[in-house]
Amino acid sequence: QVQLVESGGGLVQAGGSLRLSCAASGSIFSLHDIRWYRQAPGKQRDLVASITNGGRTTYADTVTGRFTISRDNAKNTMYLQMNSLKPEDTGVYFCYANGILNTRSSFALWGQGTQVTVSS
């Protein structure tokens, strides 16, 4: 079974930093598009950042200049570096990835979510 396993969430003071990781396991041939979403309490799940296989990155206006998305294709792992964290960044963060399995079938997966809490 293929899956995305997230880690790196936790409790941090405003102004601090966290790095989220999302490791893809299983018979994955290649990862294509990677995205990070977050869902604040009582709110919808919003796109935070994305990176294509070609390295093109996009960011939500609320995180531009503070967050950085990256990927390590050799390790099938993606990251979200979060700096200058604000209480408004609090929420559950989900990674998403699509790509190709070793069977050459396409896939799209979600991570289990990791809680990020930023205190004032």
C-alpha cells in the first residue's frame, strides 16, 4: 500500500519556525505535483503552497515570503519550511501528491494531517 506520512507539526510561539515533512512510501515510480493545504478550526481546507515536477512554486498570499515548499525526489519526500509563524497559521496541515506508481498507473494521495499550533 502506498501512503503519505506527515511529521513535524507541534506547538510553537509566534515568530518561531517549523518544518513539516511528508514522506511517500510504497512502490512509487515518480512524484509529480506536490501541495500543502491547511485547515484552520471551523474553516475550509485551503491551498498553502504547491510545487510542480519542474520546480515551479506557488504560495497563498497569506504565507508568501514566510513559507517555502521543497522536494527531494530521490527520497520521495516533500517539505514545508514555515518561518515567522503567526497565530493565524494554526491548523491541520495536509500534504498532497500525485505521480506514477511502479506499475505505471497514476495516483493521487493525501497525508494524514499534522497539527500546527502557534501561540501568542
